[in-house]
Amino acid sequence: MSLENAPDEVKLAVDLIMLLENHELPATTVLKALEIVKRDFEGKVKACCPLPKGEGN
């Protein structure tokens, strides 16, 4: 599958990977930062539009 036809989440993931790799940070630092980002966005989702049962685990 070409990236052009990929779902938006895949395109975003590829962009984020490239951005993070360009900063040449330790992988553990990146993972800790991503956990913070994940918690932040999970809070935003809960505040505006709860996920259906079984999603977001």
C-alpha cells in the first residue's frame, strides 16, 4: 500500500516517526513523551466525545 492511499492515522504516524528520528533522541525519551501525548489526547477525547465500549483500551 502506498502512503498516498494510507489512512490518515498511518500518514500521521509516519510523519511523527520521521520528526522524532530527526531529533536523534533516545528511544526511551521518545516513548515517555509519547505516553504524555497519548494521555493528553485521551483526555481530550473523553471530554468531547467518549469512545464506544471496547475502544481505546
